[in-house]
Amino acid sequence: MAVPDGAPKEAPDASDRQQESNNSDNLEDNGGSQMTLSSDEVNYLIFRYLQESGFVHSAFSFAHECMLGRTGLRSADRTLPPGALVTFLQKGLQYIGIEETLRRESSNATNRKTETDFSLLSPPVIASITREHPPIQLNVPAASAAAAVKARLEARLRAEQQNAASALSSQLSVNGALSNLTGGIEDSAIARQALAAQAVSAAAAQAAVAMGQFHMGGNPAAPSPHVMPPLRLTQHSPAELIALQQSITAGAPQDMRVEPPSLPAAQPAETGVGKRSSGLGPSSKKTSKKQKKDEKERSKEPSPSQTDGSKPMEIDQVEEPSKKPEENKQALQVNGQKERNGAAESTNAAVGNSDQAEGVDAKTGLDSNVPEGEILRLEMHQSEVFMCAWNPIYTYLIATGSGDASARIWHMRGTKAKDGLNTVKLLPHGTDPRDRKNKDVTTLEWSPDGTLLATGSYDGVARVWARSGALIHTLRGHNGPIFSLKWNKRGNYLLSGSYDKTTIVWDVSGSTGFVEQQFTDHEAPALDVDWKDNTTFASCSTDKTVHICRVGSAAPLKVYSGHQDEVNGVKWDPSGKLLASCSDDCTAKVWEVESNRSTPLYDFKSHQQEIYTVKWSPTGPGSNFPEKKAILATASFDGSVRLWDVSDGSCFRIFNRHQDSVYSVAFSPSGDFLASGSLAGQMYIWNIEEGRPIKSYKGKGDIFEVAWNKEETRVAACFSSNVVAVIDFQRPA
């Protein structure tokens, strides 16, 4: 999976806003749709082009740099045909060719037979896109040309209308005439609406004339009596404008009437109540902070009825008194209850199945309730921290891997955050800045006995380190980034899955590590691997399949192909009998591997967007807590975490408090608590039995992974801001 998007976008200049306005005006008659082009869409098309052209490493690097994972565009893989970027370029080139041909014909009738070859970087094409205002040609299809003329005229008229309204407002404020009108504020707004109505009427008249000209086949090269000079709006006194507005409202056709503006009341003070926005469409993974910011900025921009490039029309507002603090408290949620209009509504109800799922949907705006003294921040990394892992035996050690081409082993001084750090060991994956290029640490895991740490990096090399920080093995065999590393239970084999479509079993039991077996059955990058026992493992891939393989067997034992999109993760349950998988097709599936069935035992379809991770609880058959029920947790880009009872396939908990994509979840060692972290930097610790959050922490940046220590006294969260936050935890009494 690509990591999140955060490339800053340049603010559009006045000419860009004018062009965007023209585009939106151009499409007013098509149900109000707008023509838009975003950098995320361009980046995605480039990514697809690189991928389809065979530049797999460049494609992965590009997706990482522009953070395509944060966009909602990856699901467009299902519908976008191959070669889309080239197709769009060809269509744009054809349009430019037609436009330039028409321009030359209209300006020089004697050279109409002159032919020019058009390529993307040819001088005519470059000239056409650098020309500030390409002339509108009248011998293009009538409907398109009339719409273009109408848009151009309306934009010009709106500019003049704005100037006239501003001048009128200044005049009225100087001579005090506005204060003599009944309801002065409303009259000012009505006056401006009258000007707008006059402008729309005039623009419609000119567009009708233009359409008539096109139907008559007018010659654009010669001056036409129907091409009107810039219009000047007649300036009226305030009383005349009010009468004019009333007459237009009464007599204009229904689709051209202008209603007097309603005066918006001042919004109440913010209460801290957050609400996760729904996606912008079925393919949208989430509503990011950047999208919310863009929506806020758009709300400040002039509406289509205002002039781009000039100041937005000011509408006087009447402020209403701010609400009292006790009234604002009615919108807050406390202990899982939220109040709306004085009625309490429970939000922590348990559910028996996914269809009746009523989850924890209380958006309290509860960013953090962790005292500063219970937080230890590990801040030595120079780039985002992608993963962390507590040592299973030497539990005072935690390992972290970062985009700065290094891993670190941190030695906790005591059992509490206030005790601080003891030592930190740097595990460099490069010796100098040039050597560190493309050596981001992408995955790591401690061996079962806690003596060795395995790391995988972007350069396709796996490394095995001693607990002391010494490099033991350098394992070269992959031709692409390593996405997943797992030790088998005995600790003699290390399993890796890579972007090069292969999985490798490494024998690291001796002084020299070597390839025990390489599996090449996947047709696309292998995203995750997981051991069932000491010789059998599962792997998943962007080829939409899950493979069950065994060391010594040349072919997969089983291949499951039930997913309709990339399979992001696979996990065995503690008994080794059930395998869970999750996918970009918004489903999670549970496979009963020991049976002969080729279809999943359970197919969970309740999530609305891609599922990035699945985790089994350390409970149920084969675990240290067989008396507790087995639980599967799924985390999705729709911002929710769902808990499934695998005894009957029911969803009994939904945690909806996150406001962004949930990238990681982790069960506590007892299975009683669940930690979840989102791309918005919010971490929650949930009491599973009670179905409520008991601890929350808000950090800077996005959370890529959360992890519990063995004693269940600490939770670590890895952030894109180069920090790992270690939070103290105490089981509630």
C-alpha cells in the first residue's frame, strides 16, 4: 500500500480562479456539475502510467512520495482502463489542434490550407497554452460555442455588477441614504440581488443572440452586429433598485428569479464535538484534513454568482447572541452518552450482527486524556517512523523503523514514562547520505526468543541484528522493497514478502543466512506473510489472491481467489485453523484452511471503504485464554474498527470515534483491550467488554502502527512526525 498523501498544493492565482469560474459557468446547464482537475488525480494517472510501462520501482517510489494512499483514488483501479494518461493527453492535443486550426483560419483566410504537425512539445501547442485568452471561434458546434460565449459574457457582467454594487454601497454609506430605508440591511442585500438579476437577464439575452448567430452560420472573421460591446449596468437609486428587484422576481421566468437572501445567523461557539465526514464517493477512502481545509477555503471563495478575481460581495449579517456555556454542553458527549436537544442517546450499545450494528459513534472531540507525565516521546529519528515492536522477552526494549534508513533499539530505564530512557542503539542501513538512499526501513520483527531483530528495507535487503545492535546477517535475494518479515515459532526461519512478487524463506539458524526456498507463484507484489507453524505460511498479494505454502513444496498447497481487489493482510488465528484476510474490496474473509471448501467460512462486508489490517485476539482455542471467545478486529479507511465473534460470524462492536482512516490496531496481551491508531494522529484504547474508549492520545502527524508491551503496561504509537509516543497504561480497577 502506498503511504498517505501530503504534497502541498499551490494556491490558484486570479487567472486560475477565473478559468475555474468559467468552467463552472460553462456547465451550469448540466445539472450544476463542475469541471475540476486535482493534483492527486494527475499523480494517480502518472502512477498508473509508470506501473503499466513496467517501471515498478519508480511507480512505488512515486506513490510513496506523493502519498497516494491518503487519496481515495486507488479504488479507481477497478474502472480506469489501461493507458488512461495517454488517452487524456491525446484528447487534449486534439482539442488544441482544433482550436489552433480555427484560430489561424479566422485570422488569415489565405493560409487556411497550411498544415502543422502537433505534438505535445511543439511550438504551436506551447503557444496555445501560454496564450492568456484564446479567442472563441464561432464556427465550432453551436451549443458549445454559445455556452462559451455565455460564460465569458456572464463573467464580464458579474465583474461590472460587482463594481457597480461596490460603488453604490459606498455612495449610500456616505450620504446616509441607506439608514433612511426600511430595514436598511435587507434593502442593501435586495439592491445587490436586483443588480445580479439584471446581469443574468442581460447575459441570457446576449447568449440567445449568440446562439442565433451560430444557427445562422455567422462569419467570425467579419465584424458582426450581434457581437455586443461590454455592457454597462444602469445605476439606480436604492428605491428604484428595490422596485426593480420586486418586478424581476414577480415577472421573470421561474428559472431566472432571484430570491432575496436569507440572513445567516452567527454560528454558535465550537464545542469540540467532532464528526467524521463521509467519503466523497464510493471510491473515496476518507475525508482527509487537507480535504476539510480545502472545503473551508472554498467556503470563503466567491460563489459562481460572484466575480472571480474581485472581492466577494459583502452581505450584511445579523449576529445572534452566543449561547451560554451550559447550552453548549448539550452537544457534548460524556461517558458514551450524547445529548441532542436535551435527549440523551446511548452510543455504546453492543450489537449482535453487522446489519444491526450500532457502534460507538460518539464524536466527543476527545483528543487526549493522557497526562503529560504518562507520555514518553522517542524523538531521535529524522524521518517518519513506520513501525515499532516490543521485545517479547526483554520487555524493556522497543525497536523502531523509520524512513531515515535506520532502525533503533530503545532501552527503557524503568516501567513508567517518568523514568525516561537508558540507552539507544542505532542500526544504520546506510553509511552515508548517498548510501542511505532507498533504504527506508519498511518492516521489522523480534525473534521469538528476543535475541534477534529482523528488519526489511526499501532496497530489498533483509538484515538480522543482535539485541546488542550488531549486524549478524545481510540477506540479499529480493529485487524490490520488502513489505513484510515474520519469524517462525522455532526461530530458525525468517519469511519475507516483497514488491518483486516473491516470498523467500531464509535459514538463519547458522552463522550465515541463506535462501531456503523462494516462492514465485504470485503475479503481483506480495504485501503480507504470516506463519501457521514452523514450515507452513500464508501470503497475500495485489493479484487478489491468498496462497498457502509449505517449505519443501514447489507449488502452493491452496490458492484462495475470493477477493475482488488487492489483498492487504493475512493473519492466522491462535489455533492455526482459521486464516483471516482483508482487501481493498472493502471485505474481510475468514478461511477454514483444513477443510476442502474454496469459499470463505465468513465474508464480512460491512465496511464502506478499504480494509488495511486485520488482527486476531490472543484468546480462544489455541491461546493462553481458551475460555475467552475468539475475536477478529478489522480496521478500515472508512474510519471504523469492527470486532467480529468468529463463533457465529457476528459483529458485536463497532468503534466509530476516529475521524480518519484507521491504519493499525493491536489487542492487549490479555485480549481485554484494543488500541487503534488513525492517520489523523489519534489513538484510542478501548475496553472491549464495555465497548468504550478508556484512554485517548492525540499526537502530531499520522499514526502508522500501535503496539502493546508484554506486561500490558505500555502502548507505543509511531507517528509520521518522526516521533514514537510511549503511553503508560494501567488496567482500570
